[in-house]
Amino acid sequence: MKHYPVLLKEIISNLNVKADGIYVDGTLGRAGHTIEIAKLLNNGHLYSFDQDHQAIEEAKELISLKKLQSKITIIHDNFVNIKANLKLLNIQKVDGFIFDLGVSSPQFDEDFRGFSYNKNADLDMRMNLNSSLTAKNIINNYSYEKLIEIFFNYGEEKFSKSIAKKIIEVREKKDINTTFDLVEIIKSSLPQKELKKQGHPAKKIFQALRIEVNNELEVLKNALNDCLTLLGIGGRILIITFHSLEDRIVKNIFKKMTTDPNFEINKKLPTINNYSSDFNVINKKPIVSSKKELEENRRSRSAKLRIIERVK
């Protein structure tokens, strides 16, 4: 499947790229966003992060074809370590960050990665193949209570208990090794009326496992807070999320950065509050894919883009 950088036009039009600016793509993937940003640079530079070695190798080829190597530095690391890596490179301020938090199409399409409930593969789901924790480890070793916790908190699955119970029953007899093994267990744990609903019955559980394997929500919180400290005046952070848990984190952090921390106290006092935030949320409602993009790339249907700018 052709790689399709999600919300590309919206990213480029809202990043306000300066030709001599310093930019960071926290999620290189197959370099769709990276290449288009780099094209707009003259003396500026772009630092692109990814923890997936295979994605980096493919991105390098694409960047080389466009002859943009001199404008891009690729860093093989999780974006939670952006601040440390930039410090090593003596980068004090950044003019813009972008994050595309979705699993890339090639990762879904690669049979061996185990991200997709539509392909039979080992239960892996690691973004970084050097990591030790896999979805198979979780399914075969986590306690009943822990399974319920991650299924409910990370997948918002209302049948977490029955699915966890079935997993425990099956794994007492044999290991649960593949995505299709797990899909069958999930299906057998749900009432018929749920199975008849639109959407794949395993979607929420697979999301929960992927988040747990890659510690995605904590990584997002920590990385976003670090990026806010590195952002220069006039700089922007653009984040594309793909599910409500991520979107809620971004929305809440943006709200916190633009709200008077003493608002509740000050509103009770007979004084004028002159609080002015260092940041401004650019779009109160998230930007979503156009009809044209949805027709070309079905996987962009759940994408939401939020933007914050440092104003002083």
C-alpha cells in the first residue's frame, strides 16, 4: 500500500515554516511529512526521530531520492528522548514540532509486526523491535486484574472482564501466540449483538495492547511537556492523534498551558486578573481530514490535529 502522510496540507500550512528555522518531526515514519518540511528549508534544519529501524532505512532512501540529506538529521530513538538528543546537539530552541501518532500503514501491512487484527502474525506490536516487552508476553503472563486494567483503561472495552477471563482459561491449556488466536478468543467472549455491530470486535483490545507494549500515553505526556519548554516564540507544536485517549491528553495539556493556574482563586477576589499565557491554542476544535483525503486514505478517518503556539 502506498504510504500516505496524514493531513499533509494542513500540517504544512499551519507549521509556518521559516527557511532558516529549526524543526523536529517526532515521528519520521516513511518521511512523508519530513520531506515536505525539508523542501521549504534553506539554511534551516530538520531533526526527525523514529524508534523503528526499518522505517528509518526506508525513509533514508526516500530522502536520498529527493536529495534532501543535508537538511535532515535522522535520530534513531523514541521521541520521549527529544530533549536529551537535542541538548547533545546543542539545540536550545525549536521553531516547530510535528507528531503523527498513528501506526504507519507499512507497520500495519507488515505481516510479522502483529499490529493488525486482519493479518495472522506473532503477537508482537513493538514499535522498537529492540524492546523486550511484546503483546505475546502480556497476553500469556499478565494477571487477570492487570489484563482488565489495560483493556479498560487503554481500549475503553466494556467487555474487558469477560475477554480477560477467556484469555486466562485458554492460556492455562496452551500459549496464545498469534493475532488470529487472540481474535478468536475475543470473538468468543462477546455477545452476538456486539459481534453484529459495525467495526472489528478486536479493535479496542489491539489498541490497548499496542499502547501497553509501547508505553504510548506516558511517552506522549512526557515528550509534549518537554517540547513546550523547547519551543521558541512564534513556534508551533502540531500533533495528529488517532484515538480519544491521545487526543484527550493533548487537549488537556494545551488547556493547562493556556489557563491561569490561579483562576479559581482569582475569580473570587475583588481584583482585576491580568493573567496572560505564554501559549495560544490555534484551533479550539481539532482539524480533521478532508473529504478528498478520506476517499484516498481510509486510515485517516480518525485523525485529529491540534496546534499550540508560543506567543511570548
